[in-house]
Amino acid sequence: MRGVGAILRRAARGARDLNTRRDVSSWLARWFPRTPARSVVALKTPIKVELVAGKTYRWCVCGRSKKQPFCDGSHFFQRTGLSPLKFKAQETRIVALCTCKATQRPPYCDGTHRSERVQKAEVGSPL
């Protein structure tokens, strides 16, 4: 009987060890950083696109996509920690989508690209 108690105590200790937090330097932390990168200015003018009613789109949040204003997965491969904004078009219409990534109404342009702060920033740099 004594041997069974020792085995159970060791198993309980092992379970506690599994619940402890691992060091941040794990391989997962390199792919998914705790603090996301900042968005970068993709362009200094919006892009007009026709959205089709009922269709779901993924707007690039990080500014690194080569298919602006939509996401091409660059946020993942460049390990930004950012994710695209998924939205569904309510009606078919032409809209201006933001590419400076500073809009207060994502994904739609609100004219922020005209500000001095955005115009002075370099394309590809964070605001």
C-alpha cells in the first residue's frame, strides 16, 4: 500500500507542474508576440472598391499586405501579432477603404490620411 500512496503523490506533483506557466521564450512566443506590432502606413490615399452585398471581406490592419486594402496573410508571416478586420458588406456599393490605417471608422476612410501626421509619415512606417 505504501508504494501506491507515493505514486499518487508523485502524479499529483506532476499535474501541478503541467499547470505552471512556461517561459515566454518558447517557440510559440516567437510566432505570437505578447505586444503586437503597430500598423504601418500602406498608402496615403484611400482605395475605392466595390463591395458586394452579403460577401465577407478581410481588411488589412497591419498595412503590410501586397493586396491593399485587403489582407494577404503578411501579418502572420511577418509575425506582427495583428489580425485582419473581417466584415460583411450590407449592400452592393462603391466605398473608400482606408490604407493609411489611422481611420477612426475601420475599414472605411474618414479622411485621416489628409492630416499632417499621416502626410509626413513615410509609407511602410508606423504612425
